[in-house]
Amino acid sequence: MKFSHHFDPSMLREYDIRGIIDETLHPADALAVGRAFGTIVARAGGKRVVVGYDGRLSSPSLEPPLVDGLKASGLTVLRIGRGPTPMLYYAAVRESADGAAMVTGSHNPPDHNGFKMVLGGRPFYGEAIRQLGRIAESGDLVTGTGDEHRLDITDAYVARLAKDWDGGSRALSVVWDNGNGAAGEVLGRLIEQLPGRHVLLNGTIDGRFPAHHPDPTVPKNLDQLIGEVRSQHADLGIAFDGDADRIGVVDNTGAILFGDALMVLLARDVLSRNPGATIIADVKASQVLFDEITRAGGNALMWRTGHSLIKAKMAETGAPLAGEMSGHIFFAERWYGFDDALYAAVRLLGVLARSGRPLSELRGELPEVVNTPELRFACPEDRKFAIVAEVAGRLKARGARLSDIDGVRVATADGWWLLRASNTQAVLVARAEARDAAGLERLKAALVAELAASGVAAPDFAAPATH
């Protein structure tokens, strides 16, 4: 009987495949991902694929059919077991694998899960994911008899992470919040190899995430970490999302360092050894980051939001460092160009230790700006890109200073505001940043006026954050 599978349309996203367990995502979907992705790998001349899974309750039931699908495509599957997504990426590099597939729900709710993939060392996203869906439905599959092997990569991965510690003799006090995510076992071994004093919160891998939701970009999810940093009088706190490809950081006072502020510290360090290098950040990042990259002698490149898009641009430009507001940090200097929050943490600790100063002092030296949080508001799927195009068209006609590489980012004397369509949800995304509160109000008014001209209600502006 010919194999054919239809995915729920909501599952095939821009950067990954994602669904809700027992509603839109079932073991049969995992088998179909394996068959279709295996076909793509095989037709590209590939023979070996690495597979891993995160700590969600549903992941152990999705990994075996994924493996079966890959084997049915004639591939050899290297099964690394449970761990963080970056460990899968590392295994693929170390083993010179032709592809990699991770069962992970990332930072999403406990009843969600999905798949992230790599093909030939490059991110697998966008049209490639849509093509996977078409292949599964058509049944136009490569068929063969593959095999599988267990691969314990954990010790090698931890040793490689620890190898790049470069903090000298200063012993830091660090609080780590694993958030019950997939990095637990790896993180426990890593901190044993790092100097200093380390406190580990929520180290047990538990797919129910009993302590708090595993998304360090949401301030309330850092409350426990902030409290522990303060009570321990620690030098900093570090948190990870559910599969440890995104990082959150708080300084010694408990203040949050958002992704763009963190990138300033990392970029300065990288540029001290790579003068003139390109450093990439997404369109949601503060202008402070781009200005500080330039001030440090780098070539600041603003690019589209999305970890797959950033990774692809990084490979194209040869940039040694890139980052997103969401906490994805990508090192190519001394690393492999993929987003790895554990590795970013090691590099950050080195920067801080060598500075000899409190993290709050380094943060406090950055120019102060006032901004909105990221504002996400519902918009019909068939209108979201059109609305952004309408706004861009009106602004260009008026001669506004703007970037349209990803939505529209408008620069004014007050600062800037951004409007873009989400690639993964039926929402518009907005953000604004100014030098002072009065300027922020003018930027928000300009954004609201443009939305109104396209028949869209204003978003619910929260109290501005300062960083």
C-alpha cells in the first residue's frame, strides 16, 4: 500500500514543524516526518542522520516513529537520546552527519511538541518544510532498509563546551535555572567543570515544567532566578528555554539583560579579536546594539527575525557572532555557527570574569533608552503581510527613513518603531524605542495612526520597559 500522509495545516511552520499532542500531532506524524525528511536527505546523497529528543512527556513516544521513518528511507540513524537541541547540532557536526532531526517543543506549553531539522549543516526551514509536507502527501518517497546505532555524545559535548572557558582566575558565583528543561543533565555536568560557585535551580528534567514556563524572554518566568541571585548575592543568573537554544540573563542586582544588551557585551569581546567583522542582529534589537557594534569597530548588520534566517545569513556573510532579542545567540568564532545557550553562557561568563567588574556596572554603562515590550496582536492570516506592505508604501511615499528587510522599521528624530508580520502566527508584531518617555509617546502615536489607516486597532501598550 502506498504511503501517504496529510499534516494538519497548522503544523508546517516557517522554522519548524509544531503541533498539539493528540490534537494536531500524533506518532503517525512523526513517522511521516521521518519518511519525508529521510527522502529529502537520501535524494541529496545523504546516508546518516542524527536524532535526539527533549524532556517533554510526549517526546519518547514521537522519537521511535521518527527513527522508523528515517530507516525506511534507507538511512543510518544515530540516536543520541534525551538532551538539549544544541547537543544534537553538535553531534551532527562531530559525526559529519548528512542531516539531523530533533523532537522538541522548544519554549511552548507542555502539551505542544514538534521537530527541528538540519540538512547538510544548514537550517531546514521555509520552502523546504513546505516541500516536506508535499512529499509526505504525494507518497513520492525513497524506500530502503536502514539501520540505527546508539550514540552517547554527552561527555564529548560537555567537554567541548568547557574547553572554551576563558575567564582566567576570577571565581564567579552563578545561579542557573534549567526550568526543568532538556539541558538538565548536561548542565549539571558542565557546572562541575567550571570554576566558581554554582547553584542549579529546577535541574530535574520534567516535561510538566512545574516551577514555571520555560521561556526566559518573559520576565515573570525569571522571578525565581532573580530572587535566588539576590539571596545568594551571586554575580549573575542564567536561564534556558525548554530545549536550551535560548538564553536569559539577570545581573547581580536581579535586573534583566535582554538579548540586545547581552549582545553588546559579547560583540565587544568578539570584535576585540576580529576588528571590522560583521555582527548580525534582528530588526527587533535596540538601536543601542547597532550603535555599539559600530563604536567597537564592527560592521553592524540588521537582519530578519527568525533563528533559521539568522543562521543562513551568518553563513553567507562569515559573521563570527549573531543574536536575536529572543535569546538565540550564534557563535561562529571558536564554535560552529548554531544557536547554543549553554555555549553562550560559557562565553558570557568568560567576558564577565575577565572584566573584573560587576555585570550591573557593565549594563549601566549602556546608553539608556525607553521602549515598549514586544507587542503581539491578532491579525487575520490573509491580511497580516498586506497591512505591513500598505504601511510601508505610505511611509515610502512620504520619504520616511525606513528599513523593509523584515516588515518596516521606521527611524525618526525620537528613535524608531517597528511593525512586522509574524512568520508563524496570525499576529502582527510591533515595538518602539525612544530616548525619553515623551519621544516614545510620539512614536506610539505614529504607529497607531498607520495601523488605523489600514483599519487595524491599536495594540494594548504595556508600561514601557527601560534597558
